Amino acid sequence: MAGNERPLVVSVVVADGLVGSFGLGVCAEVFGYDRRHMGLPRFDFALVSEAPGVLRTDTGIPITVEHGLDRLARSDIVSITAWELFDRVPSPVLLDALREAHARGATIISHCTGAFVLAEAGLLDGKRVTTHWKYAGELAARYPAVEVDPSVLYVDNGRILTGAGTAAGVDTLLHLVRREWGAAAANALAREMVVPPHRDGGQAQFIDSPVAEVEDDLLGAVLEWAQSNLAGDVSVEVLARRALMSPRTFARRFKATTGTTPHAWLLAQRLAAAEALLEGSDAPVEEIARLVGFGTAAGLREQFTRRRGVSPRAYRQTFRRALAAADDDQAA
């Protein structure tokens, strides 16, 4: 998308009573203003609906939608905000319009339960995606061809991005800006919005039964041990032995307690530990990779770039620039 001189056409798909107010506001904040002075392109932003007119958001706020789904045929970015009644199957007309937009080359973004719409269109088959942690199990059960990861804030599949619930829409769109128009543009936008350019952690910290507060004392002790021994052998088999369970029973109880899989949890812990070391130390990437259990710098770079959208080195530089800017603001 970078380098276009014409306005990039951005369309947010809404339906009466189904559109999430917060997600709509986030899209409008990012794409609805002229931010070319920050290094972003010019956007042609609008709402679209299968039935244009005066519609209601999930909170009952009326919004005026002037465009029909035909606008998707010329859109560069298409966003689906939270589909509040996600058990209401989208119409074939909408699903076809989304498939055609994607086939034509548009970038498709879902926020929260908007992932159900993309899954119904078949656009998420075979992909790792996310949605609000509360509905991740339902999404996985309804669409078995989709790999649902409830532990992350967003997943980037190139021309398809899926974001978790509510405020994760900010993270998703900042990531898109960083990917397409650079860290400087994303940092400037984040500063304008008064949010961090990148949030540490993922959805796991918001799940009702977080790892740190598991009711099972033995399982909790095992996970605390794993957090302290990320550089060692923390395979499911090892953790299961420490928990006095079979690997299958351990994996099942782990998922029921934490809302995620042992593998996804360990990866999230390693990435969080790597972020802390990148932010708070001058240790080389090779040493950080060893300390957090990735083994090699290449292994850390691959996972970090895939999950965070930037390399470890770029993340460290971005964090320190943001920290320096904050210090300058306080000094002023």
C-alpha cells in the first residue's frame, strides 16, 4: 500500500444494531483525519452497509451511512468492527463482497467478533487468528479450519489482520501503520492518540483465570517454575511430570484453567521476557535469545517479528526513542 499518491480508500462495514461503537471510533481516529504530516498517506474514509441510511450502533447511537457494499470493489482497506450478534450469519451478499475485495487485493481487518464474519466468508481457513478471548472457544468450535489464538492482541496474516476485543483495535491499527508506513509514523500517531506505540503482553493478561491466579495450587506452582526456567527444558512432558499428570491431562487442564495452550503460553512468556530484556538491558540479541529459551538469535527474530511485527533490534530502538521522547516531555 505504501507509495500510492491517490487517496487510499478505507471502508468500514457496518450493519444496523451490530456495529461496535468503540471499534468504529478507533477506525475513524486512525483513518478519518488528514495525518500526512506524520508520514501517513491521504485516506478516503467512509462507512458502508448493505442497507445504507441511518443505522444504530450496539449502544443505540445513530450513524448515517451513505455508501453501499459496492464501495468495497474499490477499497484498499476493509474493516469489520465487532459483529455484536455474532450468531447472526452475515448475508451472502456481504460475504461475496468481502471475498471479492480480498481477491482483488484489499487488506481486510477484523476487530473483536468481526472475525466471525471473515470466518463465515472462508477468508480465515488455515490461518492463525484471534478474537476477543471470551468468544475464542466459540469461534474455534464453529470454524474448525481456523486456528484461534486467544492469547494475543492481534495476528498479521499479510492482507488479513485479526484483532482482539475493544482496545486491541488500537494495537491492530498501529501495527498496520507501522508495517505499511514505518515506525516513525506509528510512533507519531500513537503519541497523538496518547497511547503506547506497542503494548506488552497479550490477551492472556485479561482472561478471567490468569495463570498467576490459578485455583489449582500445584498447577500454579508448576507455571511459576516454568516462568523462572524459560531457558531450560519446559516441554509439556516436563511440566506434566512436575504437575503429576499425563501430558494429555495436563494440556486439557491447562487450557481449561488459563484459556490457552501450554505452547502458546510458553511462547507468550518468552516473548514477554525478551521484551523486558530488550527494554531494560543492553544484552545482545543472541544472549537474550538464550536467556528466554529461543536458543538462537534467528529463532528469537523469527518469532518476535511474526508476533510483534518488528525485529527485536527495531523494537529496542523504537522503545528507547519513545522513552527519550517521554523524558523530553517531562523535562519540558
